Amino acid sequence: MSTQHRTVDQALAREFGLTADEYGTLLTIMGRTPSFTELGIFSVMWSEHCSYKSSRVWLKTLPTTAPWVIHGPGENAGVVDIGQGLAAIFKMESHNHPSFIEPYQGAATGVGGILRDVFTMGARPVANLNALRFGSPENPNTRRIVDGVVRGVGGYGNCVGVPTVGGEINFHSSYDGNPLVNAMTVGVARQDRIFLSAAAGVGNPVVYVGSKTGRDGIHGATMASAEFDEDAQAKRPTVQVGDPFVEKLLIEACLELMATDAIVAIQDMGAAGLTSSSVEMAGKGGVGIDLDLDSVPQRERGMTAYEMMLSESQERMLIVIRPDRTEQARAIFDKWELDFAVIGHLTDTGRIVVRHQGRVEADIPLAPLADEAPLYRRPTAPRPALAPLGPVHDPVGIEQALVTLIGCPDVASRAWVWNQYDSTVGGLTVRRPGAADAAVVKVENTELGLALTTDCTPRYVAADARLGGAQAVVEAWRNLTAVGARPLAITDNLNFGNPEKPDVMGQFADAITGMGEACRALDFPVVSGNVSLYNETRAPDGSTVSILPTPAIGGLGVLENAAQAIGIGLRPDQFLVLLGKTEGALGQSLWLREIHGREEGAPPPLDLAAERRNGDFVRAEILGGSVSACHDLSDGGLLVGIAEMAMAGGVGIRLDVPQSGISPHAYWFGEDQGRYLLCVPDPDGVIERARRAGIEARLLGETGGDGLTLPSGATISLARLRTAHHAFFPALMDR
């Protein structure tokens, strides 16, 4: 960088993202003015992206333990027991800011980074998911970003040979200048072969493996910890460039090495690259680390110590190896044609020492670098409670509303997206995208199945962050339950605006509170995650616009037999039963937004005890063989859910439903929580068992035919519904 010959002072520290107080703490720790490289190390390690300085106090309130949790937050990914001596290892992370600047590479390297978080712990990746948020479809920039992000996700995942099996997509104007790209990876490992990151063994060699280091991604972590300005394209050099074919080689080489006893500790080079991996490994292990950057494989000439320490070049790992296994390890990486270089060793000094061309470029005590990292309890501003919506008239009728909702951006078919992803590579995908409420992947050489989902309803969180945070967790739990899986744990990606604004910090704190309440009620702990703040766009007039608060939840569940997983498609000559209470909640509903153009009112209330009771009942019915298809109810309400089941199964239904005093549009399109649709051959048995369990259940109608017949007698053909359902993405992308 052109600044590397500048004098290190408070002004330069501010450019690097450090406040005056933080720079003062740095000076106290060092006892002198830091070198340029030392300032760079502090700036990335104390960035919001790496230190969680605004969020740590709240994250610590989340439940993270359960008998089946093997490793919770603090490692590269969460680890849960799935039985038979196996573990699922999974995590979700964001690549939001890079994906606005350079959509293809931003999304692609987001996928690559989360893959490394999982296989660095010894797991073979078995599935990718993603949670994507884009700006208004009317914004001329949205099409470009959608195109680049989807191609990036598919291009990387397809090439590396890991199926992309699920995800979610929303559109809203708040994401116009700051899309969200949250990537999730799930892997499977033996419980006795899980690898951790804490370095150990003074004198042990520190080995760099993978791709060569370049100048891409320098200061990517600090870029991800700040708002954009109107010239975001000037930040293109901070976006990493990925190579999925190298990633595939790196996966195979690492897993082959992991089959030996050579590895003491291993860490991927993610945000902040060599800096974060070396600092975290040595810090966790309570040892020191001495690095000689002359030995770092480089693809560009004349790189400085600063550039090498902060580069976020992709497909790289740092490994502490037993000295007597170094040549064995080298042979493995040579076979896979990957760089392998001993670039340092562990010491007993408790310091990181960085040498380059005969000079000490950095000499920093590790303990205070972590222990004295900034920690803020930022002011929070409470948001006033929203009044109930009140009566709303129906201006279009049930039939037209259904056609409108089934084709709106948040409900329309995602086939244009899914068809660019290889969802079946590896041959273990049991339930593909769109076929079920959660994806299901069989665990190789077993009967086990993993159920996977990502969920969040940002408009609920914006209206009531505590309730919206809880609802995001609950919806993930329902989606896993709806395929028959036992929910085990979640990962999260907490996407919010500027934490220095009390209203944004209040949203964050409330959302965490709601998430924690739901996790405890459902025995659904948080085992890993990521926080992405400063998701705002600075307009030319200097104002900023925050995204909708988006605490995306990645859920994982297990089935003892993957063959028992069910989808959403209706079967002919069966019956549809609605389980759960319906009161016609239209506040913050899609019907209100799409039909009236209003985003108003309180979101639908949650009853966590009822959610647990209803979900446990549904799961037992599925595993008992009483249910042929199941769909939880969320966006769009009851009639949208029925239409989705009919289209998925190619089977219509004749509905005959008493309204029970609720207006028809509220009954059909209200988004009351805790509800499931069950396609069953014996409705009387299911309804009676539900009654005995204290759960409201009612028969909706009998399946058959090629359309939805409403109680009024009007019939909407499946062909008409499909035409409306599939129109949005082709129309958006053909503009």
C-alpha cells in the first residue's frame, strides 16, 4: 500500500479503523510506537469483524451447551454428536461487503471460506447452503448483484464438488446498497478425529500450505467492519479471488494428512489471513510463535511483511506439525501439487515475532492482543411497541391475492437459482431444494440423515426484534421437524447496521434475547456463528440507510433413517390437516405488503410452549408413518402453503373450511405461528391424537384433481399457479 512508508501515528491508526482510545491502549501494551506492520496486525485483530467488540457481551448470553454438543462457539465451527461415533461440523459466515463490491468473487470466496472452517476440523464437507438478501427488484443494480452472487455461489460449490442443497432469498430496498451473502457448510467427521486450533509444543514447526500469497484481500477484515461510502468500487482490491479447484485439492490433502498423527493444530487463513491464524493458534495454546516471512510462498514480487501478514489470499492453511512428521506431510502436499513451506516455529515467549529480510517487523505480546481487545457495551435505544394492526379490508379477493402472493419476490419459485447449483453431486442428497422444508443429506455408509435449513423473517425483526429473533430460531426448528428430523443445534449469522447507533444496537440486543429464549425452550443451542455489522450504505448526501436486521439461522437436525424424511408434495386421494391455532394475524404479513403496500403492525405472536408441543407431535407422527407430506406455515399463510404443496406434488385439493368468525382474507393469509399442514391417509386418527395432546387440528379437504377449489366453489388451476410462481426470476434476469 502507498501508506506503508508513512509515519505511524494516531491519524494513520484512525485510517486503519482504530479509535483514539484503542490506539492509546495499543501504545500502552507495546510501550512504544508500533511499526507499520504491528499497527496493521492490531487493526485487523481489533476490527469488529475479528474481535466482536460490539457483540461479545450479548453473544455470551446465548445457550451453547447440550448433551449432544461436542464443541460450541470458539472453534472454527460447531460440532454435534449425530450418533454412531460420528459428528456433524457446521457453521455460517457472511461475505456481505465483498459481494456488493464484486458479486461473483465476493460470493465465491464466501463459499470457499466457510468450507475451510469445516474441513479444517477434520470433516469432509457434505453440503452447502446460503441465505441471500438483495435490494428491491426495481433497483437497476439488483439484477447485476443477483447474477454475480448466484454464479459465484454455484461456480465455487459446483467446482469443489460439494452439493448446494438449500437456502433462502429475500428482496427489500434496505439491501439496495448492501446485499447479504451468508454461506453455510456442513461436514461429517469421526468423533475421535476432530482437529482443533490451539497450538502446542515449543519448537514444533509452523507450516504454510495451499496457494501462494498475493496482494488480494489486504484489509478485507477492516473493510468488513465499516460502512460503505458512495465510492465502494474503490475497495475492489480488498476483495479476495478464489480458485475452487485448488480448494478441492486442499480438502483432499488436508484430510489425507489428518488420517495420520502428524497434526498438532490446524487453522485456515480466513479474515486477516496469516495474522489471525497465527495469533489465534498461538494465543489459544498459550505459546509464542516466530514467523520468517522469507519462506512464505508468494505469487507477487516485492511483497512487504505488512502485505503478507494481512493478505486474505484464498485456499491457504496454517498447521503446527510434529517435527518427525514434517517430511511425511510435505510428501502429501507435493502429491496434491500444493505449496508446503515451514515458515516458523512455536516458542515459549508468549509473543508473535515476525521477521522479513533480516529485520524484525513485528514483536507483539499475544495475551494482551487478545485480552485487552476492545469490548464495548454500546448504548441501546428501546423501540416502542407496535400497536396491533386492526381490521383491514380485502380489496382484491382470495383468488387474486393468492396468485399475487405466489408470484411475489419472497415466495416465487427459486428454480432459476437452484438450477445453477449442483444439488446432487456426491449422490447423497435425499431431499433437493424446493422439495421439502429442509434439505436432507444421507451420511455415507450409514442410514443417518442430516436435515439442514436457513431461516429468518427480517420484516418481523425490524418490527419487533425480540420476537423476530425468536421466530427465526423457531422457523428453523419447524422446518427441520417438518421433514421428520430431530433438531440438534443452530449456527447463526447476525447481520445488522451500525452498532454505534443506539437503535441498531437495541435491535441487536433484543434479537439476541429472543433467540436465546427460543433456543432454551426448544433445546436448540447455538454452537457457532458470525456477526456482520455496519451493513449500511452511505448515500451521496451523507446519510446512511441500515439493512433490515437479519439474524439468519442455520439449523441442523438428524434422522436415524434418512429414508424416513418426507417432502411437501401432496399425494392424491389423501386428506389435508391443519395443525395449530389460526387467529388471522396479518401484522407484517406478506399479504399486507403485497396487496396493500403496507409494512405495519406487530408481527404474529409466538407461544414457545405450543411450538415445542406441536413440533414434537408432528415429528412423532412423521416417524410413525402417519404422514405422507408436511409443510410448516410461514410467509403468505395458509393458502400459500397449500398452493406450494399442491404445486410440489402436482395434485390439487378441494377445500371445505369453516371460517370460525375470522374474515376470509385473514384466515387464508394470516401468518400465525406454530402451524403445520399434514397430508395424511387417515385424518380422523391424526386429529384425535392431536386432540389428546391438547393441540388444535382440523380437516381442510381431500386431495385430487388439478386445481385448488375454494369453499366458494372457485377453482384456481395448478397451471395458473405455476405460471405466476415461476415468472419472477426470469422476468428480473431478462431485463
